[in-house]
Amino acid sequence: MTISSSPALHISLSGCLERSATFAPSRQGTLQFSRSSQPSIPSDEEQATGLERKVMQAMEKGQDPYNILQPKRYAGTKEDPNLVPSISSKRIVGCICEEDNSCVIWFWLHKGEPQRCPSCGAHYKLVPHHLPH
């Protein structure tokens, strides 16, 4: 038995496909929200909790809780040294002695009196720093 592809069969099948596509149920208009007329997404500040909230509040006050911003520059003299915050009693400091210099001079800075960079003589002082948590 052979099935021939007749034009009538082709038209009736295409009509079924068209009807099923046009009569497919749609949910677009059936969803309703029970919220007020002006729903809003909470901001980061409104939904932050715990440590994240403390960090955001510190940043709003102009504080830098994780020392990620560029430090304030001081004169670098013994009377007005560059202040280096640290959570321990010592810290490694990198000094770029000249503005266009590509070499960094690294040295240990210890708690106590200001110390000098071994290359340019700029003074640095270690100051205690507390993390926000």
C-alpha cells in the first residue's frame, strides 16, 4: 500500500497545525500580583546584613575598611610621616621613590617610631587598624 501525497491531505494537515498554533492556551493575562500598585526592588543598602552592612556603612562615612583605596599622602618627613595602617605589629611597605620610577623599594615597617625608606629617605609610621568585624 502506498500513501500518496495528495494536495487535499497537505491542506488538511496544515489547517490542523494552524488551528493548534492559534488556539494554544496563553497565560500572559492570567498572572496577577497581590502587591501594591508600585512594587520595587530593594537596594543593596536595604537588603545588606552582617559584615556586608558594616562595610557599606563604613564606606558611606568615608572610611576604608579594607584599605583598598589609595592612601593619603603626607610630607614624608620625620615630623609628618606617611601613615601605614596595619592589623599586626609589622607590615611590608613598597616605596616608589620617584614619581616616574618603575622600581619599587620594599622594606619591613615595624610598630613604634617612624622609619625611613632605605633609598629615598621618606618616613613611614605604622598605625594600628581594626577591621570592621
